[in-house]
Amino acid sequence: MGSLSSPRGFLLVLLGLCAVAGPCSALPLPPPLMLHESFAGKSEFRTINRRPLESCFNPSPYLSIDVSTGGPLPDEAFINVTVGGVFRPDGSHWVAMITPSNSSVSGCPLSGVNYVETGDLAKLPLLCHYPVKAQLVKSDPNYLGCKKAACQKRDASGACKVRTCGATLTFHLINFRTDVEFVFFAGGFQTPCVLKRSGVLRFANPAKPLSGHLSSTDSSATSMKLTWVSGDGRPQQVQYAGGSRSATSVATTFTQKDMCSVPVLPSPAKDFGWHDPGYIHSAVMTGLQPSQSYDYRYGSDSVGWSDTAKFRTPPAAGSDEVSFVIYGDMGKAPLDPSVEHYIQPGSISVTRAVAKEMQTGKVDSIFHIGDISYATGFLVEWDFFLHLIRPIASQAAYMTAIGNHERDYAGSRSVYVTPDSGGECGVAYESYFPMPAAGKDKPWYSIEQGSVHFLVMSTEHPWHRPMYSSNLGIPTSVDPNFVDSVEPLLLKNKVDLVFFGHVHNYERTCAVYQGDCRCMPRKDVNGIDTYDNSNYTAPVHAIVGAGGFKLDGFSIIRQSWSISRISEFGYARVHATKTDVLVQFVSSSTMEIRDQFRIVKGGR
């Protein structure tokens, strides 16, 4: 782990399902060839699992499915999909967004195993390849009552002889590069059969550079790394500082062969949930000044350019103050009524609330400590997650730590052999979020900003879970081996504050060591709990895993070390000077401060 000591200010340790804060650099992969051809592989298991019947028996000859694109697909749109020509509307009818368009739409009854193994117990479509989105047609309230009727045939008198029904659904679409088809099904999610297909739809520019997000490279704050995705693997550029400077990208990618699996049942990432990631570009902007704003754009003349955006560098190590936001366990949720794999209900409210924080100009960095996208082997979900965080991650350093849902799988060498990553085994995460780490699958790093030394540490290598939590999870939320191994180091090196994710709530402790409160906070003149670390006793622990995933509750029995417990979606807002750290847990739905505390040392 290295030394945790800090020459000045405060030392914070961040543990998500991978988190702790110190400096290093990432290793680029060799440049790939240009332009992938995307396809969905089919394993022997899929062949055995496949239903022989694809089309529904005796469908209406008038069936239609129309998509309101008016041309090639844009980079983002809410599009209307209208089905018509239905004789008898049924509650089991549904529409799926399929990508790529040549993916199998046969029913595979055992595909539910792919959802369940990653922890998603929702009832989702059992096709042979994962549909990106799906909606029941009855979500249009006019469908079952046939309030959108059309006459298909009239008799000699002009009276309607054949009457059919229809419905319109709205889908949120982003540019994930591969072509798309909308498919109208009967039989529900469990026993699907095809009624009608829309035909192939393609994006206007599948090579478009998108989803730019920033990260710090070291403690000097004189350089920033920008990472983005594109369907083109040729070098691109980031132009910044009014276009006066530029940096050339290095492109990486990964394939199905890089995903983990087991012989009997292919992992979602290896088969059912695979989606071509295109190319992940990274470029380092140098010659910057700390705490300064710069404009930038990225791309090339051949594939197009992003819109111009603006970011601000964080303060350099040793400067007087720093402000940051921290949370864990976010994921994503659809912006339409669709069902998708692993929806995290609080993710939208948290990203929107953090975006409001960004508008104040008082956020120097964002720390997302573990369980990032919850794609868990359904690779297209990474594109939707990157799209979700783009408004915030494009403005300030978005520093991350790996979690169990990014790494754990058989053969990943995690301490617990769980299928939580769906076969990604950290490959997708390390490609999309190149942190200043020591190397591949070594996701520890430290960095200093202002008066704070951050040590970002993986609790998957080889430990798991926080040290203190009142959540009664199965398996338990606390790993005693982790506590025995690392807690003495925190005390020895006088770590002031430790942040954790993994448990999906907010909880704060006293200054605690080996379960004993070494120091209780006292109220300051403003009524804020204050820990005086002028005479250091032990670290304060705070769980901030309320970033989006379904919330966890608490044990009825309250331990003596538990000071504050809140089960609401939100994040921690932190401001630190050389003598004072103020931490506020903010509810994302109301923007209200639900808990706050200070740690002081030296002056007040």
C-alpha cells in the first residue's frame, strides 16, 4: 500500500469497492486498427437454449412498426415508435430496441440466468441476445382499449369492415455506434415471439467522438487527462486553451476474448450481453495552471468534433483549500419508461444534483468510489452511463475506484468468487477510466489536491466491504479480515477520514478503532458535530454509497460507534482547508443538508 503519512493538511482514505487516495500513471495499450465490425457472438449454450419458433402464429397481415427518425439516427434523441394493424391488443405485447440489428431475437428461456447472476432479479426479456431497452405496449394507455383505431378495409357503403388498433411508445436513444432495429413481440418477456420488425436504422456518424470525461494525472494540477469514445481507432486530438494547444490521443479497445467466463455457462460479457465498445481515446492536456478554467473540444476533421466545453483544473498540492463531491454505487437509469438490466433508481437525481453543485463553481473534483456503471457484462450500458455523467465529468476531474461490480468473477483473483462483474473482470472499467494507477489491475493511487492527501485503495484486492456498517447484509457488509489487516495502518499513519461505498446508504462513525470510540464529536457554536484532531485519536469513517443503487436499511440495534444513519439518495460535499474539513451529506432529491460534521486540527 505504501506510506499513508501526509506532510501537511488532512489525509483521507477513500474505499468504495475500490477506493483510497496517492500518485502514479496508467499504461496505454498499443494503437488498434481502425474501425471494428460489431456483431453478437453465439455460443453452443445459446444454440441449446434457443427456441425454434421465432415468428408468432397467424399474426395480422396489417401489422406495422414505424420509427419517427426522418433519416439517420442522431447522437441523442427521444424517438416515437408506433405499432399498428393489431387485431386484438394484449397486455403481453412489447417492443424492444435491438443492437446490433443482426442480433438474435429468438427466445432463450435460460437467459434469465444472465440477469440473476449479476444480482438483477427483475423480470426482463428472455431473448438470445440482450435487448438494449424494452417497453410493454400497454404503457400507452390508449392501447388495450383500442382508442387509436384505424380502418384497414371498407365495404361498398364506406363502412369500416376491418378495424385495427395501435400505440405509440417513446424511446431514449444515444449513439452507441452499432445499428438498431425495433422489434414488436407478443408472448411477454418470458415466451417471446416476433410480430413485426422495423428494419435497420443506422447512426448518422457512428465514429462521432462522444462522452468526454476528465481525470487528474498528478498532484501538480498542471495536466489533465481527457478520455472519450468513438467508432474510429485512428488518432484524434483534443484542442484546448482557445485552440492554441492540442494533444493527440492514444486509442485502446477490448474484445469478447478479453472477457472472463466459465466453461459451462458463458458470462454475460462473453456472450449474451456483449456489445462492441468501439475505441476509447485518451489524451493528456499539459501546460495548465492550477485552479484555472480552459475550453476544449475533441475529435478530428475526418470523424467530426465534439461541442466546445469548459473545465477547471483542481488546486495544486499544498494550496490553501479544496472542495470536492464524493459518492459510490451510482449506476444509471433510463430516461424513458423502458425496462433495462440493473436500473439504479437514484442515479439520475444524484447526477442532476451534482450538476447543480457544479454550477456554483465550487467543485474542484468528483470522486466516485466503486460500483460505477453496474453494466455487469451488458456492455452497451457503459455508453448510457458515460452519457449520464458527461455533464459533470466533462467539467472537473472525475476520479474513480473499481468496485465488485466492475471486477469480481471466477478467475479475477478477488477474495470472493462472485459473478458480480458479469465477466468484465475490470477490463471495461480500466479502459473507460484510466486513473493514475501503478499499472494494469493495480488500481491503487494517491493524489494531493489543496490541503488533502487522497489515497484511493481497492477493497477488492484482496479485501471487500467497509470496516463499519449497521447494514445487516447477506453476506455481511463488513469483512473482519480487511479490518484486521488495514485498520492498524490507518491508526499508525493518522488517517483523519475514511470514505466507503458498497453499502447503499450514508453512515458516520465516531473516531473509532477496533470498535471502540476513541473520541466523540462535540457541537461547535453553529451546532455542527466537530472532531478535534489536534490530539489525534482515530479515523472517522463515513459510508457514502447512496449514489443511485436501491437503498439499504439499518439494523434496529444501534452500535455505540454509529453517530448518524441516513437511507436517502445523495452525496457528500466536502470543503477542506489546512485546519478544517467540513463534510455535508446532501439529499439529491431536495438538495438539503441531512448531516454535517467537521474535523479540525491546529487553529479553528
